[in-house]
Amino acid sequence: MQSGDITGILYPLSLAVGMGLTIGMERSVHGRPAGLRTYLLVCVSFAVIALLSERHFLDLGQGFRPDPSRLAAGGLTGIGFLGAGVIVHSRFTVFGLTTAAGIWTVAVIGLALGSRSYALAGALYVIALGSLWLLRYLEPWLPRDTFRQMTLHMHGEGMTVDEVRRYFEQYHLVLEGVTIDKHKPTQTTMYTFALHSKRHEAFMEAFNDLLARDDVQYGQLVPPEQQDAISLTAAHS
């Protein structure tokens, strides 16, 4: 192997190590499940995939016409399973999408480096790192909705969906979804509401007023991404 071949291999791999490491560092600092090692390995691996595709094309191109994009296409399909592994889905929300998108982006950076498209790889790297690191400080200044999950246990038939929607509209709460579970032996009904609003205090106001109803046994108010909840029981039976 000539020194030019070694340089042509080590240079893109070194860049892949540096870019994958710094993006993975950002994810690790913020406590994400995929961190330094994951991003580093993905970026380097896809750089190697691009290098192998080029090598196979050059070595075998005279006998037949190979498709140099097959290895890359297969790798990008496979990386979807890794991204799916970091996505967590609860009843009303999904978490881990940014981490999964980051893994896929690092894979594309690795492919660009292995293909020696350094300008494209560098541009995507700057955009990815900037969106992960810098936009985090911009987000708190943007107006955003707060999401909460509210659970109520009520005697009897409870409320209809239209009644619930009109009730929450008084507090400027938007009803995203509701599940209703009726238990006939005990004549109770359990409601689970998915709500969002720009008024943070509106959730507690609506929650406390609901607990004051005679037909409410107890309730629970919790952010959908957390397990610890505000749980209160009505004073009446």
C-alpha cells in the first residue's frame, strides 16, 4: 500500500473521529442515552462504508458495473434500527427524536467524509452541532406550549367529551386527547386527559376546581415525560 493510500484513508477517518466525538459529547453532557461512543462509532463506521464502496468500485469496475451506493444504502437502512432504539413512546408523547436524528445525521457526515466530500461534511457538521448546542439557549426565549396529563376518578357517568372540552376552554387549556374507562361494578369512571396551554398556572386552576366537584374521588396531574405527579384526593366521598 502506498503512502498516498494511507493518507487518503487516515485523513477522512480522523475527521470522522473528531466530528463524531464532539457531537457525541454534546449528547453526553445533556444526559442522552446515545453519547460519545455511539456517535463516534457511527461516524467512523459510515466513513469506512464509503471508503469500502469506493474501493470495491475501483477494484471490480472493469469486469462489471457495480453499484457503489449499495453499501451506503444498506447502512442508512440499518441505522434506522439504532435510532428507533433511543425513541421512547408514552401514551401521549414521544421522546428521543432529536437523539435519533443526531445519529442519522452523524451517519451522513461519515458517508460524506468517506466520499471525500469534505465541504459537505463540514457544512453538515456545523449545522448539526449548532442546532444541538446553540439552539438549546434560544428555545427558552420562544413562546411554547406546556403539556400535562390529568387523570380523574369520578362517581357515576361523569362528563361527556363535549362537556370536558368546554370546561377546559374556560382555562385556555386545549384538549389533545382523552381516554375513558368505565367500571360498572363500582359505578366509577376514570378519565385521562392530554392537555396543553401557554398558561402554566392554568393546569392547577382547572385541576383544583375539578377536585371540588362532588362526583370526583381523586385526581392526578403530571407532565407526560415524568413519573412523579401531583396527586390529590377530594375531601368528600
